[in-house]
Amino acid sequence: KHGLLKTHNLSYQDSESLQAVFDKDNYANVFRAHPRLLVDTVVHFPLSVEEVTVTVSDERMWVRNHVEDEAERSRAMLTELCLASDEFDHFAVKAHHSITFCLKELRGLLAFAES
């Protein structure tokens, strides 16, 4: 319009898709729940939290904000939620483990699962 030409330069990074190789029949722990259960759990974490750690025992699952080192832990606001096994559709624990997730990506995954 009016003889003006806009030029946009977009850069991109070429990447390859990675696929995890695993046998889901050999998992030690299995959990099934409606996505709403976990959405309602992670909503309690502030947007400033980058990672959450999920820890399981025989009867419970804990979700807490991940703090990397002990010096930060004393200054950080810690958030922890506990879910009982009866809140899940299926809750089977053979090994007590912890796994840390990027909270932003976990929220995106849960939003996708809920839709």
C-alpha cells in the first residue's frame, strides 16, 4: 500500500526429531488419572517456578518445586502438594522414584491431554 515494501528476515534452526526407545510394558511404576487432577495440582505453582519434581511412594505422589542446590533452598518459597493413591484411576508403584519436569512444558502437555 502506498508503494511501501516490507521485508521480513526470519532465521530458523534445522533440527531432527528424536524418538525415545523404551518398552512401556517393563515400567516399574504406572499411574493413570484424568488430566484435570494434574492440572488442578500444577495450578498452585507460581509462574516463576521453572521445574517441579514428582516423587512416588507406595500410597502417595508428591509434587514439589525443584530447587537445585541447598543454598537456594533456604531462601526459596517451597510449594508441595500430595496426592493420595485413591485419587488416581490406577496407581501401581514397584520402585520409589523421583522425576523432574519443566513446569511450562508439563502445563502444555496437560492442556493438550485435557482438550
